[in-house]
Amino acid sequence: MEAEESSSINSENVRIAGLESQILNSQEITVRLNRELDSALLRITTLENLLLCNTINDEREILSWENEYLRSRETECLLIETMNEMRKERSLSFKLISNLTTKHNYDEQVYYIKQHLKENCNNSFSPPSYPILNVKSSVNTTTKQDSTLARHNRPTIINNAHVHRLKPNIEHHHQQQQPKTMYNTGHRKENSGL
């Protein structure tokens, strides 16, 4: 019986040893599976990170493109506003130039009309029919030279001042010799203001 018991114990021991080896094998398999699982999780995490990085990069590119578009639109709006302001300034400049040209043309027309009237008034009065003394004739020639200078020179203010300076001399000579000739210089005085 002892032999049977020892054989049964041996068989039990063999079975236990087999079970223990199976447990060890299963533990090794579990450790290996855990390692593979960790590796797979690491790869998944890496892939997720890559995917996330790619998504972030894509979103960054989209945002960059939208920013560029918005900047170009803003620049376009600023350019349009600047162009509109330049158009307004150009229009104002044209109006100003037009007004200045019109005023200049008007001033020239007024000047030439005055000159024309002055020449016509000077030419319409004939020289006096009475005899003129030599002193007076020298004064008259001076006045005639001054009036021709006044026709050819533009600044009428200087010419008028020059004529006014000569007139007291003319009136003085008239008072000494023939006081009735004052109407001639008096009329010239009126015309010199034109």
C-alpha cells in the first residue's frame, strides 16, 4: 500500500509540478503580453501624438492662411481708402488750380482792359492848338515818354507813382504860363487811376 501511496503521491507531485510549470508559463505569457500591450499603447500614444501634431499643424496652416487673407483684405481696404483720399485731394487741387487760373485770367483781362482804356483815353485827346513854349514841350515829351513806358511796362502802380510825381511840375508850369491848360493834366490824373 505504501507503494501505491507513494506512486499516487509521485503522480500528484508530477501533476503539481506540471501545474506549476503551466502557471510559470502563463505568468511568462502574461508578462510578455503586458510588454506587448505596453508597446502597443506606446505606439498608439505616439500615433495619437503624431496625429495631434498633424492636426495642430493643419490648423496652424489654416489659421496662417486666414491671417494672410485678413491682412491682405485690410491692406486692400487701406489702399482703397488712401486712393479715395488721394482722389479727393486731386479733385481739390484741380479745383484750386482752376480757380487760380480763372482768377489769373480775370486779372490779366482786367489789366489789359485798363491798359486799352488808358491808351484810348490818351489817344482820344488831341494836343492843344495853342503854341507851346520850349520848357513845356520838354515836360510834355517827358510825360509822353512816361505814358509810353506805362503802356509797355506791366506794373501800373510804379508808372502811376511816376506820373503823379511829374504832375506837380506840369501844374506849376501851367500856373506860371497858361493856367487854362490844367484840364489836360487833370484829365490825365483821372485816367491814371484806371
